[in-house]
Amino acid sequence: MSEKSPAITRNCERAVVTAYRELRACGTLDMQAFHACTTLYRIHHPEASISEARCLVSEWIDHHVVRQAEGRTSGCDCD
């Protein structure tokens, strides 16, 4: 994770973003990393549908990795 990245407070969000960054850094293709992170989210939230998981994971990756934006994202209410 970059030194400039703000702290992510949700455990599942931090796990997803960290996993995505690490997978991409070691050469995993974008879609493979995305699918792995969707699975990881569903491990944290087995009640989530695959559609919901894909939506949140894509939002978090876009927010934290692509745009490198700060601030809270929408999503689950866990800590």
C-alpha cells in the first residue's frame, strides 16, 4: 500500500483493496484480481449476493486504486 493512502476503516474494504493491490503488483490480470476480491468480500459477507459483491468491490477499487480518492465510500456497515 502506498504511503499516501488514507486509512481504510472497514475490515472487509481494507482486505479487498489490499488484496487487489497485491495481486496486481505480482502480475495478476485485472479481471482475475477482481474476481478474487469479489470472493474475498463474500467470505467477509456470505449474505451478500454476487451482484452486490461485484458492485461494492468495483466501487472500492475505483475509489482507492484508480482515482486514489480520499474519504469514506458507501458499502457495508461493518468495522
